[in-house]
Amino acid sequence: MSERIVILGGGESGTGAAILAKAKGFDVFVSDQGPLKDNYRKDLTDHAIEFEEGGHTEEKILTANLIIKSPGIPKKAEIVKKAKGKKILVIDEIEFACRYLRGKIIAITGTNGKTTTTLLTYHLLKTAGFNVALAGNVGESLARKVAAADYDWYVLEISSFQLDGTKKFHPHIGVLLNITPDHLDRYDNKMANYVNSKFKLIKNMTSRDYFVYFVDDKVSGEEARHRSTEAYRVEISLDHEAITSAHFDGKKMVFQFGKKSFKIAQSDTTLKGVHNLVNTMAAVSAAYLAKVPDALIREGLKTFKNAPHRLESIATIGGVEFVNDSKATNVDSVIYALGSYENPLIWIAGGIDKGNDYNLIKDEVKKKVKTLICLGKDNEKLKKFFGPLVPRVVETQDVKSLVRLALEEAKAGDVVLLSPACASFDLFKNYGDRGDQFRAAVLQLKAEKEKVNA
């Protein structure tokens, strides 16, 4: 009789783990407390995997030899505590997948910037002709990728929740971008617990591995100095005079690996902003350590397209650039966005305020923003704070009207920047829906203008 594996959670992580477990000959059962999405229900049915949704049947779960839980399920969940009470080993999908992969892992974590850095690293390896998979917290689950094929390299975006479930996880190249307070409710509201979670990245690394980190970051950079690791340390810095493997000299990114050195200007990449200098230096370092030649790295940097809703340049209409940064749901993210442009800005902000401290962006807004367009149901806080700082403040709750209004407010050379600083749920399903509607409205307006001018 085959060993029984129960998987808690039927999302991308759980379904991927189920497919891999089935492929390896286990007796597999999936249990989800809520309803499954149609695509995951179909995946499980197509692979003849037994599942339940809308609740947990303890008799079916607590007979497992091994339980794989999705990272979103906390250790404190009642079913997890009962399983551990019965001495059943509980691991996460990443840990399970690592038992069966043969290639090397580049794992990228951090509170901010990890998706961009992960996608760029993957792109640099892929365009260089490497046999590489993208997985983890972006794209498909690692288990699904391992079940589908063998790859030489796996580039993973990995969250603190995913790191929490690892024991023997061992990346060949680990990248830590930064640590700022986030998800603290999951960590007993203790920053130290969150920091410890992130540093599980390097727990099992050896002297043959590489630890890439942003040395300037107040939390992760300082912690890295005091954490012991056998991995070779690769530091990146924005300090013009830093003696590190990668730094920004004020004009170009400078890379120094042993006797090999090369420089890359940000203007030769598709990413803007100081924060993307850090992301780019991290990705380039990881790619070079994976043996991608610097000539191919340069070529890859020219063709990279970031994930949607992250300083996404949609179109230019009459010399006015429209930028979708809908992912910027807090003030920290807007700091990066405002710092990415020197042109006058038509800034679109608003939604559900998270207790924002707008003093953090006060000076940049005063210097660069000529019109603030509030997009939300309740704009009083924005209007009260920024009213005295910018020449004009207007508001709307309609996206099509928004883009027309923005174009009217702008002149050639200006940038219309959707970087809301707020959650989207007052008017939209999520930040993606907000960004998608904005993009569609901009492209529609562009088509109308081109038709008139044809």
C-alpha cells in the first residue's frame, strides 16, 4: 500500500504539490477549507486526485503519513495542531518539491522588489539560453514545475510564509533585498520573528553557494553582518564609494567579481528608479554567478518587461506618458514611483487609506506634482493634506473620465502616474483590476486620438 499524503489547501501551491505527489506514486488527498477555483478543481480531476472543499474531514486527514500545507495556512491552524499532536510530519510545498528537483535554485526574497528581481533574473537566464523555470510566489508552484520537467535552474520568488515551511531548503544563490515591517500579525507582532523567517533563506547554504544582499538596508543589511553563513557573501550597495561586488557610482552600476569587472548604465535597461537599481544589481549578480556571460546579460536587460502594474509604461499620447503603478498600495511604494521621474507629474492617488503617513512623500509631491487626481470614494484625507501643496486637486470615480481629465491637465513632456498609495477595494476588485481598467482606458483614448489625427 502506497504512503498516504494529505495536502491542506487547494490553490496553486497545494494543487502543484498534489500533482507531484501523484506522479511519485503516493496516495493523495487534497482538503480545502473554502471553495476551489475552477482551474484547480479541473487539475485535480484530470489527475484523478481525490479532494474535498468547503471543510476538513479529520478522519481523512489525520490518517496521513505526511501532510503538505499551503504557505497561507498558519502553524496555529487547528487542523495543523491536531496533525502535529498525532506526530504526523507537516511540511510545505516548497520543501516537498525540493526532494525531487535536480537542478540548482536561485531564491529571491525581500519585503519589496522581489517580484521584479525574480522576473528579471529569470529573463536574463532564459534569454541567455539556459534551461530554467520560473516558480514560487510568482507564476506556477515549484512542485508543479518539478512534476512537469527537469530543469537546470529554478528561479524562485519566495515569501516569508514559504520560508517558514522549509527545513532542508538549499538555494545555490540566495538573494535578500530588504526587510520592512509586514505580515507581523503572523509573527506575534514581533519584528525579530519576521526577520528570522527571512534569514531561513541562508540556513542550509554551504561554502559553494552565494548570498546576495543589499548591504545598505537598515534591517537586512545590518542583520546580515551579524548572521553566520558559510555562503560566499555578495554585497550590493548604492553608496558611490562602496567596496562591494556591485555598487552604483552615481552614473553606472559597477560589478566586480574577482578579476572580472563591468559597468552597466540604468539607461541601458528597461527599469526606472533608484529602487530598481538595487533590483537590477541583485538580478545581474545572480545571473552572473549562474555563469551567464556579461554580454548576454546586457542584451537581456534591453528586452525585459516587468510584471503589470509596476511602473508599467502603457502609452504616450500627445507627448504625455501614462504609467500604471497600481501595485503601489502604500506610501513606501509611492516613494519609489515619485523618485523614478524628473518630469512634471499628474499624480492619480486614492482608494482605501491604510493609515498612511503622507509626510513621507510631502517634499517630492510638492516638487513634482502639478495636479493630483483623487480616485476613490472618500478623498478627504488626500485633499486636506495635499491641497495646500499642489496647484490643482480634482477627483473622479470613473476611470474613463480619469484618463481624459489627466490628458487635459497635462502637456507634452508630463507623466500621468497612477500610483495610488491606497488599497483598491472601494471601487475595484483588487489592484490588478484597477490597473487593467486604467490601461484599457488609456489605450482606448490613444486609439481615439490616432483615429482623429489619421
